[in-house]
Amino acid sequence: MFGGLFGRKKEKKMVRKDPQQKKAEAMAVLNQLQLKYETDEKRIAHLDQEMKQIKLLLLKEKKKKKPDMRFIKRHLNSLKLKDKQMATYDSYLISVQKQIHNIQAQMSAAHTVELMKQTSTYIKANQPNVEEVEDVTSDLAEAMEDLDEVNNLIAEHGSTELEDEDVMDELENLLEGESEEEEEDVDVDLPEPKIATGSHAPELPAAPTTELPAVAQPAAAAPAPARVPVAVGTGGSSGGGDDEAELA
């Protein structure tokens, strides 16, 4: 109702800080919280030692025959105060721990957002034009069609596929002027056998080095008896005398 009379409050414009500045401020707060956490831990440890000493004093005083009640009351009250103070520091530790966790989560979220902004900027700067992509794909498809057509033409020009019957007919036409005699007189050069030499030569067995046993010589044959010529006579005593003379 009175908004128009007194005017509207001016809305404060939020000034966006530099990401590096935000990170520096967050790190400064985080360091302070960590220091606070460590200090409170030390205070709690110190209070725990003081409480143990007070309990020992109270036990010693209690064991006496006539304990000093004023001493007991004073130290008992101090023990209660220190216990309450320790509970307070425990609550401080829990609170500081939560703050540290929240700041770390905020820093991680801010870093993630910054990366998202960088990604968006890169995509926008390098996003290809849709029409340009269509032109490139169309040109590529036409080039592939032309290449296929050229390959088909080359394949048709160099094709030598013939049917079996056509091949046999062509072979008979080629051999029609050749006679059987000429086919028989054709000299065929046979390849000469190759003698393996060097490392490829086959290994032969070594010659024997032991002496062979002696072979017995056959016995000499006995000489044949000499033949004595015998004269055959025709008759008379003179003939007989000649025969006897030759035999003698």
C-alpha cells in the first residue's frame, strides 16, 4: 500500500567475484577453521590431564582419617567446571568439523561449475555449422560414388573372364598349325643335377683304418708228368728194336 509512496527498496546487485579470488577467500577461511580445530583439541587434552590430577588429589584426601571437606568441595567444584568446559569444547569441535566439510564441498562444487563453464565455452567456440556439415557430407558422398564408377569401368576394361568352351576353342586355334612330329622332336632341356658343395654337401662315411685279415694263398698244383713219344712200327724186328730204344 505504501510501497508507491515511500518508494521501493533498491535491490543490491551481486558482484560476481573472480573464481581465483573466491578460491583464495575460501582457503583462508578453511585454514582458520583447521587452526581452530587443532587448538580446541589441545585444550581438551589439557583439560583432561587437569581433571585426572584433581581426581587423584580427591582420592588421596578421601583416604585420610580426617579429610578436609573444604579442600574436597573446592576441588570437586573445579572438576565439575572443567568437565563442563570440556563438553563445550567438544561441541566446538563438532561445529568446526561441519564447517570445514561444508567449505570443502563448496569449493569442489565451485570448481565443478567452473569446469562446466569452460566446457560450454569450448563447445560453443568449436561447434561446426550445420549447413557446413551437410555440404561436407554431401560432397563426400558424391566423391565416393564417382570413385566407385571409375573402379567399375577399370574392372570392365581389364576383365578376361571367358567360358571354358571359349578357352578350349581358342587353344585349338592356336595349336592348329602344329604337327605331331614337331611336338615329338621338341628338345626338352632337362636341368642338370646340381652337386651340393660347401655346408650343403652330404656327409660321407669315413674310410676304415683297420687292416684287413690276410687271405690264404691256394697250394701250388703238382707238375704234370712228361709225355714220352711212342713210335708205332709197321712190322719186323727192326721196328721192335727202335721202340725199345726210344723207351729206354
